[in-house]
Amino acid sequence: MKRFFMTLRAILYPLGSLIFPCKIMDKDKYKKYARGEVLISNHLSWIDIVYMIFRVPGFKRYLSKKENSGSKLQHAFLRSVGVIFVDREKPELSSMRECLTALKNGESLSVFPEGTRNKTGRELQPFHSGAAMFALKGKVPVIPVVFHHKGRFFRRNYMGYGDPVYLDDLYSRRLDEEVLNEATERFRAAMQKTLDKLDRWVEEKGYKKDKKISRRNKRDLEKQYKAAKKEYARNTHCK
């Protein structure tokens, strides 16, 4: 499953980047996190999943409602790239176990806590508690990954990573509605904070500033490398 996903993504990446261009805020931040976390995202269109596939590093499992499974062929393909289907009305134990096993194996689990696409605007809708349950049972951090606006073909969008939400202080408590609600509120606050930061980043054209900083850092590294190379050659010659 993982090998098929990574191979398919590598093949389709150039096409995906062309059709769905996206600038990323704090793109180096995610690399610092340990794998095996829950990713939570706002959900504005089906293209959000495409951004997640091509813009978030590594292999991920995607939680989706059972209604999206489609035909047998579509269902088989989606399962082969890591999608886990869940009946929101009557969650099956096997699906829950698969999600927790994925986290235990160090795989990331992507969840849209709003439950469905937000068709009313950018304001976050009420969150479901599924992400909290997986994070608490799996004892893993939760990372917000947010989108600036509804994605469109050949139109640039913006995506941003937020700071991880740790729930260590809740692990020892009984997993009841109160604990789930507390964790869910933390997720909502973290996602809203990341959205607000992304808005400022887009408004101030932070992606251009990031590009300049990246170029400057690259030049500094090249200068350091050349200086070290000259120093090494000089010391070798002296010997």
C-alpha cells in the first residue's frame, strides 16, 4: 500500500503541481515532527485531499465517510492508496482498529474534524470528536494543516502548517465526553490560530519573503562551504 502510494505520487507530482499550484507556509516545520500523528484540516472542497497527497510529506492514511467509497473499482483504488472508510452513524470496530494500528505503526492519519465540506464560508464549523479519540487512544500529537480558500483548477492556493497539539496531560484521565470535548476544543483553537496566521502570511506575501530568506541562507551556506574548502586546501598544502 505504502509503496504503491509513494510511486503513484512521484509519477503524478509534476502534473498535480501544475493543475493545483499551492504555496506553503512553514513548510519546513512539518519535517521536524515525528511520524505517527493525527493531521487535522479544514475542509473547503475535494481538492483539499489532493493538496494533502502532494504537499504533505510521507505516506498518510485518510479517514473518509463510507458514502465516498463509490463503485467497487473506486473503492478498491482508494483503499490501495490508504483511505479508511468509516460509517459516521455506526462506526465499525474494524475501521477504528485500523486507524489506531496505522498510528501505532508510525503512519499519519489525516482527518477533517468538521466531518464534511464547509459550504458556508471560511468560518470553522462544529468539530466531531473522532480526531480526539484517535489522538488520545493512540497517544500521538495533533497537527493542524489549513487551507486558505476553496481550491480551483490552475489557481494558486495557500496551505499552512500549525504547531502540534500535545495531549499528554489527558492520557491518564478516563476517556469520556468531557475529555473528548476538551481535546477537541484545543484542536479547534490551534486550527483557528493557524488560519489567522495563514491569512496574515498571504496578505503580507510571506511566500515572497520566505523565498528571499531561503536564497540568502543558500548563499550563506555556499560561502561557508567555499571558505571551509579553501581552509582545508591550505592546511593540506602546508603539511
